Amino acid sequence: MSYFHAGLLSIVEGITEFLPISSTGHLILAGRILSLDQTEFMKSFEIIIQLGAILAVIILYWKTLLSNTRVWQRILIAFAPTAILGFSLYKYIKHFLLGNTSITLVSLFIGGIVLILLEKAYREEKYISGKIEKLSYKKAFLIGLFQSISMIPGVSRAAATIFGGLFLGLPRKNAVEFSFLLAIPTMLAAAILDIYKSHMNFTSYEYSFLTIGFLGSFVTAYFTVKYFLKYIQSHTFIPFGIYRIVLAILFFLMVG
């Protein structure tokens, strides 16, 4: 890895983390295009730089996070399924799923189809509008179950949580915002767990790569989140589904 690679991957992370297109999948595919080996550090890099994206959400939603404990209650309940499964399956996820191009491509392709079908089936007027703090604990937990599926590379944490929220009664904007907020404990826990498991056994060069990755993902995620909220107010998720399918096919032809 070079400083250029670290910067480029941080931009990929920041742009894709909160969009329903799978940031992990894009990082894996970007690594293949750049001919970067999926070493243990590379896998840790892909996890730890998510902290920059988390900081962007915290800055954008700090008032809500500080003033509304009812929102935090629902976030933590939704986080529980992923926390339990992620901790239990950590070794399997990092050593088998992360870096697996085949699984990533299949997930991107199937996920794109599912995204289009779900968008076609969804009708917001059928659902009662409600704020995040009024979401029942049961529904918050179910959204968390949807999120746990995203431990499979290419599935997309954002897509799983957004559509989980939509079909459990949250309006489009609220479902997207809940996905943003749920990312905070989810990615923070993933990064802390990886740092603990790796014992921070990084070289000085690797620390500099992590710093670049953190800063790059923070800046790009900050603007992506602001733009995405405006986008979904007048657009559907179908373009993201088409993008996933096309990307999976093109990359399959490249590596096939």
C-alpha cells in the first residue's frame, strides 16, 4: 500500500459507507483493481477507517445525540443483534468473508435485484409517519436483525437497515437517518474489536496510512451524508440497485 492507495480507499469508504451499495464490497473490489493483497493490515485498514465516517455522522447529528436519550435507546437495541453475532463470528468474518471477491460479487448482484424489487413494492403512503424516538423497541430490534445480514461483504449495511426501517413503518427520511445513527455504535464496535484483536501491532508507515484513511473518509462521508438526505427526498433507490448489478457484472468480466 502507498499513500495514494490509502487516500483513494478512504474516498471510496467515505462515499459508499452510507449509500446502499456496500462500502466493504467496494473496498474489496478497489483493492483488487489496485492489486493490493488482502493482508491482515489491509483488512484492519478497511475496518478502522470507518471511524472517520462515524465522526462525520456525530458532527452532523450531535444535537440529536446529546439531547434525545430516547433515540439512543432505540439505536442501542437495534445494535444488539450485530454486536452479538459480530463478536461471536469475528474470526470467521475477518478470515473468510472479508476479502472474498466471489461472495462480494454475488452479494452485490443479488442485492441490486432485491433493492429494485423492494423499492417497487414499497408505498410510503401506506405507513404511518413517525419519528425515530417513537419507534417501538421491537421494531428497533428487527431493524438490527436486518443490519446483521450486512456482515456478508457486498450486502450493504445501509441498504439492509434502510429497507428494514421502511417496511417496519419509518418514512423514507427517518429510515435513512436511523441507518446513519445506527452506524455509530456498529462501526465503532467493529473498529475497537479489530484494534483489540490486532493489539495495535502496526508499523509507523501503517499508522500513517490509517491517519490518511481516517481523514479522507471523514471529509467524504460528511458531504455524502448531507447530499444523500437531499437526494432521497425526491428520488428512489432503484438507480443504486441498477448500479450494483452493473458493477457486479463488469467486475466479474474483468476477473473472469
